Amino acid sequence: MAVGSTAQTSTSYRHLELGKDIATGIAGVYTPEKEVRLTHKGREVLYVVGEAMLSASCCGVGNWVYVAVPGYIISWHSSYEGGVLMSEVEPISDPEAREELRKIIELRESTDRIQFE
């Protein structure tokens, strides 16, 4: 990519099985619950809503809703690898677009725990 270029590259997104707990660390799980395709300024954005839970003897128990934003959809369900659906996405790096999307998602999903990938 040329110096000063703002061109984005796409990346493969592995669709997670909705409703299935995924262990993380030694004392927690997260569960993707739904995938959302959101139209924003003529492009389609993919975000995933889920619930995370921490359960540790040192820290107690806690759970929260999270949103992961893989990016703009380039190609939906474009391949099937190892039994898993894949899509091509473009990560969202523009700070203005991120802030606009953050506000929209916060209102729609009632959470401010939003991570752009």
C-alpha cells in the first residue's frame, strides 16, 4: 500500500455458532447470540451481539452484553471452510464512521461494550 493511502484490505470472518458457549481463559465464556446486518451510508456492516460471563473464586461472577463489529460486508457467506461459513469483511478504521456506528448500535442493543475488530 502506498504511503498516505487509505485503501482497506478485506479479511475473512469466521461465523461463530450462535447460542453456543465458547470458553475463554480459565474462568469465563462468551456466547454469540445474533448476527446483525446494518445498512450504514450505502454499505452493509456486520456486527455480532452476545453475552459474556466471568466466574472466578477471586473476583465473583459477572455477565454483560457485548457487541463485536467485524466490519463492512464485502462478500456474505462466500466460502465454507472446515464446516464453518466464512464471509469477507473490511475492518472499519475511519474514526467518524466508528463513532456514528457506535451510537447507532448502543441505541439498538442497549450496551456500550462495543469492539471494532
